[in-house]
Amino acid sequence: MARKEVKKPNPRAIARTIPMCQFSAMGISMFYSGTGLDRAAAQRRDEEWIARQLHDRSSRIVPVWRGHNLILAGSNPSALTLTGDHSRGLLEIAGEIALLGLDGATAFFAADLSDHEMPVLAPIIGRGEFSDIREYGMLLDRGEAALLAYARGLLFWHQRHRYCGICGGPTAPRQGGHVRVCGTEECGAEHFPRTDPAVIMLVTRPGPEGGAALLGRQARWPQGMMSTLAGFVDPGESLEEAVAREVMEESGIEVTDVQYQASQPWPFPSSLMLGFRARAKTVHINIDPNELEDARWFTRAQISEFGKSNELRLPRTDSIARWLIDGWLREPF
Ligand SMILES: [Zn+2]
């Protein structure tokens, strides 16, 4: 039977009373950040050290299967990491294995089981089940959610970079899975884990009762959900330029005073969300129907009616979008 990781003092109570963020010595800490692990950048260059950690039965393995994490479901869900005999069996059949880091002297590894069908895995994973972390993220211990997201994101990168983008030759992991090296002798290019920067911005405009915020929705989102605008950063573009361009493209609104707020890892599959506030210089909305199916100005009073007098609702509490909106709602005016 899989043994559950021994937890540190559980910050869940804090996470639930302050659902959007925590304030730490490093500033604002978003959901899916803050694993607390030492990423062991120096040690992971030592192949023998990596091998010793892998053979150490106290090392903890974070299994990932086809983008899903191993979770003990229920009213109080928790992440399952494997150690001892269970981790041995898992490591024997795993595809990619990547070092996540150290918690004290204990090494954490992510192991990709995607090549196997569930009946093969069932005896190993015990009572756990592979789930989309976003189904449970808000209920998990914050550190556990960050650990699972990190494992998922790193292994996704491995899956998508098995071949060299320069010569097409096969690549192989090095440095505990934090680089892939092309195996073609005359090439030998090193490829590093990629994160795609995306800007996400709350656009507001002054007005009576504290003004209004621009919220929109994509057709594929859950019904009624209205959120901040967002988009990927283009090559050759500053973050501030990306904010202004995306808002203009999606809504036809011109913005100024673009101010960075906070960031959030969003490895679903590989984004880093960079949160901004911006002030609208124009009011008339002209949506790009290829991007959005709706965008509107909402006052604080209108947002407070979400889910009451209408079917509209705000984004998930584990998202930086919600953090940006809630921050604006709390501001005095
Ligand atoms: Zn190559």
C-alpha cells in the first residue's frame, strides 16, 4: 500500500482563509508556487550523487501519468508520493525520471508512467488515483499542490523535447532531468526546460462607485465565467507591450499605466502567468470574436451580484486572475 507523505505543519487552514495568495518572506506566493524544495542545482550535475539519491529508499517519488498526478481523493484530498518498496517498483517501469529537489536530506523525483496502462499501475499506486491537479488544487496543501504542478510541468517538457530542434537527433536527459542533450555527435546541443511567459491583466477605468473593470470570456470557458484578459508574450516584445497589445486585440481598449503585480506558475501545460494592472484610456469595447465571445465593463456592485442575480461568476480562487480581481474589489475608493 502506498504510504502517504509525512506532512509538515499543515498550512491548509491559512490557505482556506486567504484563498488567493500567501505573503511570505519572498513576497506574494501564489497557488502552485512554493514547493519549499531546494532545487539542488549544484548537486544535480553530479551523476553519482543523482544515482545515490535514486537508490536511497527514503527518496520520494512523485508519479505523473499522462499529465495527471497521484492524489488520494476524498473530502480532504492529499498528494501521494511513494517511497520504499513502492518507489522501487515504480522506478523500474518509469520513463523519464527527473530530480525535483531536496527537502532537507530527502530527495524528491518526478517519474513519468505515461507509457503504461492503468492495470499495470494499479498495484503500485494503491488507493491513489491519477487526477488532473486542477480538480483538487484548491483543496490540497499548498506545498503539495506546488510539488505536483512542478512535477507535471517538468515531465511535460521532457515529453515534448525528445528530439533536438536543431538537427532532429534524439535527446537524452542530464543533470537530473534539468537539461536534455542532443545525441548527435556533431550537434550536441543542450536544451533547457521551457516556460512560456503569458501576461494576464486587470484593466480598470475610473468612474462613480470606484470605477469599473474589464472582464471577458472565451467560448471554451466554464459557463458564465468572466475573467481578466490574457495572452502570450510575442518574441521581441516587452511585457508591458504585450499587455497593451493583447488588450487592444481582444477588446479594442487602449491602456496606459501598465503595472506589474505578481506572477504565478501555471504548468498547464507550461506557462508562467505575469500579472498586471492597467488603466483604460478608452471605453468602447470591440471584441475580437476569434479570441473572446464577450467582454464588458463591470462595477464592483455588479461583480458582487455574480452568482446571485445572474449566471455570471468569477474565475477559480487558485488563479492569479481571481487574485487580481479580488485585489481590486478590496481597494478603497
Ligand atoms: Zn541536435
